[in-house]
Amino acid sequence: MTTNHRSDPTTPSALTDDAAPELRDLAVHAPSGLVTSVLVEVGLADRYAPIPSPIGRLVVAWNGLGVSAVEAAPDDASFETSHAARTGRPIHRADALPPRLGRAIERRLAGDRRVAIELDLRGRTKFERDVWRKALEIPRGEVRPYGWIAAEIGRPKAVRAVGTALGHNPVPLIVPCHRVVRSDGSLGQYSLGGPANKRTILASEGLDPESLEMQARAGVRYIGSDTTRIVCLPTCSAAKRIGPTHRVPFRSLDGAASAGYRTCRKCRPISAAGNVAA
């Protein structure tokens, strides 16, 4: 009997051999940028894009966890190098922010504190997060002293540490550390380009930095109303409504209390020692 050694065309091996060229033709390569997009989405890489601001061009970095940086970088290359060194993640240039994020940042910078912006604050301490979260509560067009934040987060003696945390804020403007000033009322330093930029940003929000510093030099820490008998921090919205003939300056809350004034419930002023007044 003769054995037929030809392969059965219905066997799996024969089907595989015959179909291999066709299957190879069906192979699809991953779209360009897919790997980067996946890494960005899970927070293992970042993208960045420029935005305009009162102090000029800034760059905003983000990933799937939130905004990770806001900087006034002189050029893209230096920002990419510093960001990668700081975070350990690769970063890629984008033409623009995602539309939803761009609109949210515009609203936040315009003073809308209700808009939610996710932040990537991995590696930051609880104290730093508490400081930055409290800074988010300061309204546009107002300032608070470092001691106010320290008292509000339950760490009244940590005024210097509050200043350090604000200096390490990775997302300035979004977290408005420019709205925090020294206890004597002077503007102080600013991580996003120094005091000059701080003055420019505050002025863009409707404050008069020169007037603030004049009050600081004169020792004025609080403003009272002789009609309501309420004393406020100088930039509180309630203080701004006090007419010129009814404004009463105070150097201390003790002095205001002795004159029969009670503290504003909106701005919750603190004493020079950093304690919240009763």
C-alpha cells in the first residue's frame, strides 16, 4: 500500500502556513504617540504647553493625575530638563492645553474658586498640602499674612514653615501663593520670578501694591469701620466697602478690641503673634 505524504489541507498547520502571508498583511502598527499618551494618562509621563499670564509666557505641565507644574521657564529645553530632573518623568511638548483644562485655568485665574482643577502633588508632605489648600481659599484681590495660614491650619507657630511650603509650591497662580504676604503687611518674596512679578500679578487682580506697602510702612495692620465696629484685614472685601470717612486704622487687634471693635468673620484676622482673634 502506498502512503500519501501530502499534507491534509484541512489540518491546522496547513491552514496556518497558507494564511501566514495574509495575516502578516493585516498587522497594524500602534499609532505614533500612543505609548506617550498612555504613559501621560497613568501619570508616568507629562505633557506641557505655554499659556499667557500677567507676567508673560508660562508653561503648564499635566498628566492624567492633574496639573504637575507651572513655571516661568526661559525656554522649552530648560523646562524639560528641570522638570524631568525634579519628577523623574519624561515630558513632551503639546501645542496647547486640553480645552477643558485650559478653560478651568482661565476661570481660576479670573477669580472663580468654584472651578475644580486636579493637581498632581505626589511626593509632597501633608503639611505642604494643607498650606496650599488653605491658600486656595484666599479670594482674588485680597491677601493674607503667612501667620493667617499657619493659624487656620492649626499650626500657629509654624509661620516660617508656611513660607517655606509656599516657596515650594509647584503650581503657582493655580495655588495663589502670590496672595500671601509677610506679617508686617509687606509683600515679601515670590517663587515665580520674585517680588516684581508678585506686584504685577496682584495689580492685575485689582490690588494696589504701593498702597499696601505704604500701609505696612505706616504700621497699619487692620482697618475698622466706625459704623459697624468691625475690624478687618486691609484687603478684605468688607474693608474695601468702608467709606473713607469711616475707616479707622489699627496697629493691633488688642488696640481694636480696646476700642470696642470685634473681628470680621469673613477674613478672620489674626494677632501679630499669629493667634486667631476671638
